[in-house]
Amino acid sequence: MAIPGFKIKERLSGERSVIYRATSESTGQDVVLKTHDPSSSSSRAFSKLQQEFQMGRLFSGDQGIVEYVELLNINGTAVLVMKDSGGISLNQFLISHPTLTLSEQLEIAIQLSKALEVIHNMDVIHRDIKPQNTLVVTMQDKIQIQLIDFELAIRSSADKVENVAAAETVAAASGELVGTLQYIS
């Protein structure tokens, strides 16, 4: 797929989305582009990516959370642009590093806990924490964790509880599962 303004380097896996590593032709910045499957409704797809962008922008610049750059509408297709830190999913990292030391395991857990603390302090619930939504960036033998994919995230502040409950009721009535089955508790 060609996305005007970006040079696609590779397609990454995505469960509900199409994700690419790319370079912005205007800035030269390495980015990750997220779009929805072309078969999905464009208005629904744009709405979901807009929700993710708005949630993600609450944390822009916070360590441990991917940086959301912009949300574009390119020829009727929603394209979410995020900074590319060069990381790989925690899932891929664990496969390629099957014997992590206890210290490395604890470092990952502590950094992920700190990222969750940041979002929870802003009254946000991620709702899809899993290894595929956790990036591992290695720089000079140091591990840095970044939480990604705020598509299912919701605000949980007191004034929003009614709307959250209503949204959950609609999702349950439609049979829509929120999150990833293996990680729902």
C-alpha cells in the first residue's frame, strides 16, 4: 500500500489494523503508521483511530508511552502517525531473548508498571495490556519499555463513568469483546 507523504519500509503485524514502519518524506523522521483494514467502515475506522490519538496525546512525551504525532485523513483513509523508536514487541523480544536475567525481568516489569501508573493517574484504563502492545527498545544494552495501542482505552474519571458504563453495555449487547481474550482478567 502506498501512503502519500511517506516512504514505507516494512509492514508490521497488527490484529485489528494495518501497521507500517515508514519515513516521513517531509521531515525525514522515522514513524509508525497505523491504518484500519480497508474492508472496515471508513467512518468507524477514523473514529477509532481518533479515539486512540486523543488518548495517546494525553501522554505525549511521557517515558514509557509511545509518542503520537498526528492523525491524518489521506484520500478518505485514517492514518495514525507515531514516532518510531525502533522497538519490537515484548512478545518478539522474549522469543529472541529466552533467558533473561532476573534483573532484566524486573526492569521490564518496573518500567511497565510505571507506564501504567502514568496512564492511571490520568484516569485512563488501557484495556488491552499484552506483550504485543508493549514495545522493547534496546539502546546500549539498556532496555526501555513503551506502551502502545490505546485504541480500546477509556477515561474512568467520575464524570465519565456513566458514559463508560453505557459504552460497555452497548459492546456487551452487540457481543463485542473488548480486549484480547488470552489477557482478559
